[in-house]
Amino acid sequence: MTVCKMTDEQVRAALKAMLDAAIRAADPALRMASCLPPRPQGRVVVVGAGKAAATMAAAVEAAWGDVEGVVVVPDGHGAATRSIEVLEASHPVPDARSEAAARRILAAVQGLSADDLVLALISGGGSALMALPAPGLRLADKQAVTSALLRSGATIREINCVRKHLSAIKGGRLAAAAAPARVWTVAISDVPGDDPEVIASGPTVPDPTTFADARAILARYGIAVPPAVADHLERAEEETPKPGHPQLARNEFRLLATPFASLQAAADVALTLGLDPVILGDAIEGEAAVVGTALAGIACSVRRHGKPAAAPCVLLSGGETTVTVRAASGRGGRNTTFLLGLALALGEQTGIWAIAADSDGKDGNLEAAGAIVTPDTLARARRLGLDPRAMLSANESGTFFDRLGDLVVTGPTRTNVNDIRAVIIV
């Protein structure tokens, strides 16, 4: 059966198959052994934070047997481990458990020798899960700033720059605390560009950003911070370790999974379905609804002009868009917002379907990874009395797709390579 003759349900199945392949490509069990160094003669201490930290820890145990250590994951993201302790904490805003976990992790790397190895397992979400306020700050200060940044539309790079300069563990400080031990980081990238210093706010790598950068970001978005935070950033004492810092000289970094590798896995599935895959990019940023409008324009170009590819094809993309929150009570996230913007821009265009989902299984404040758009999304919405533009403005994109029955629910995937988007044109 050719793609052009696929039913709506068959196209939906194709979209979900590509999403599943993208998530499988980021499974730590597949590549952890190849990312590990030779075992040292001294102690091995495993520490980690992020949505994939427990599955990464289990993969380390499968490769090396029982090793000591502690990792922290969001609620519901645990995995069975034998010797490495798995803690849970809050995400995306830290809680008291996040602070306690950070203290446990920092304590685990103290008093090591040059013969010892710290194996750091880092993935998206680690910034909130491992939150240790800098001296003079309280957890409440960090919670207030984090919440404001998440609502502002700031990029993850900007958010993590500020986080690093309010922290006693991020921005290379964890690795500095482990010296003189060797630090070997294995990371799963959830950030555009796969920049090590941005993934989970780079706790084990040098930080090129400064206190001045953090102050400029807060000013750019008009974020008022607690007095203690303002004073801390203005005093600018104890900068994060910079490139060339002697305590980070023995550090090494490996990427276990990346957004591009996941998009390539989705492209491989597309080929088996008779679709020409076009990977538009793995680091697309910007306001989610605006990105949706842009992708709709490219899809329409395929339909009308056969460019940048001829139908049947699929446009694949990844990255991390942003959503400026105007209604705190709204239900939705980056992916449902992207899809609603896409649907509105497509209008009555036929022959175009799309899926967008967060690879960790949770889009914003939804208990869903994302959603699906079909050629009749807007028509079905009208029959239900829904106003898509009003719901987009009210940050109710998740409610919109929930009412249509088009949410995609995967449950926690225990990995994270950011958003996966696929637009099929037939």
C-alpha cells in the first residue's frame, strides 16, 4: 500500500512509529557500554541527575556490575538498580528534595584521590533536580527565579545561565568539588546544539558565562528577583570555573544520545513507509506557535511546489521552543502549542498530518507527551464549539487536543532528547 492511499488511522500509526523510533534511539541501555572509560584501580563513584539518570545508572550496573553512587530523577522516572541509590525530586521547579539530593551528590564526591573515578550521568531536568543554592541564598529564592524564567519565554541556554550563577553545584562546581579524582561525564543531550555547558546547567564542565550575563538575561525579560538574588548577582563573588580551570583538567565528556540521532532513527522508519524524510534541523528554537506557523508554510510549499521535497514526504525537526505564559491556569506545553499554531496556519489544507511530542513523555503541565494534527483538526474543533485562536492565546493548547481526543500519551520514557516533530505530506 502506498502512502498516498493510507487511511487517517494508518498515517497516525506512521507518525507514532517515527516517534517511538526516535525515543528508542535515546535508550541508555543501547550505548552506555561504549561510552564508559576503562575501569580505574581506585574507587568508582556514580552520581547523576536528570530524567534519564536512573536508566543510565542501570545501564552502568549492567556493564560494570555493582558500583556505589546516587542519582536523582523526577517523580515517576525511577528504574530498578542494585547498588546505585535512586532519589526523586521535583521538576521543573525544584523542591526541598532537590536541595537534599544535591547535598547528597556533592557529599559523595568529597575526599576522593587521584586514583578514583567519578562517573557523572547527566540528562535533561538535572538543573531542577539537583538544586543547591549558592551561599546566602535560600531554596525559595531559586524557586521564585526559576518559575519566572519558565513563564518568560527565555531559552534554555538563558535559563541555565542564570541557574548556574545561583548555584553551589552547577556550572562546573560539582567537578571542581571532586578534584583530584578523574571525572568522566556521560550525557544525554536535551538542548539545541548539544552544548555540554547547557545540559542540566553543566555541573561537570567549565562555564563560559558570567554573573554579568545572568544579570542581563533577567533584565531582558523584565524579571524582578528577590533582594538576596539581586545582591548575590551584583556582588558576583566566586565565579563558576572557566575553561582552563586546573580543577577540571582531568575531566572528559561523552554524549550517549542526541536529538539528531533520534531524528535520524525516525527518518529510517519513514523510508520503510515510502516517505522521503527531510530533517530540517535538530536545534530549532523560538516561540512554539510561531515555529508551528513556519512549519506549516514549508508543508504547504511541498504540497504546491514539491519543494524542499516532493510528496509523499515527512518533515522532521527537533529542538526546544518556548512558550510565553499569559494564563497560568492554562493546560499545555511547547508541543501542543506548536501543533495548534501549525493547525491554524494550515487552515483547510488537505493531505497534511503532524505529530509533536516531548521525548521525556511530558509536555509542559500535561500528563501527555504531545498530540497529533490531522487535515480535519479545525473542522472537528468547530463541531465541538472550540475556538482554537482563543485557546492558543489562553495557553489552553493541551485542553484543545484533549477535547479532540488527539493527545499522545507515552508515560515517562526515562530519557530525554527534547522535542520530536514530524509533519507528513501526501
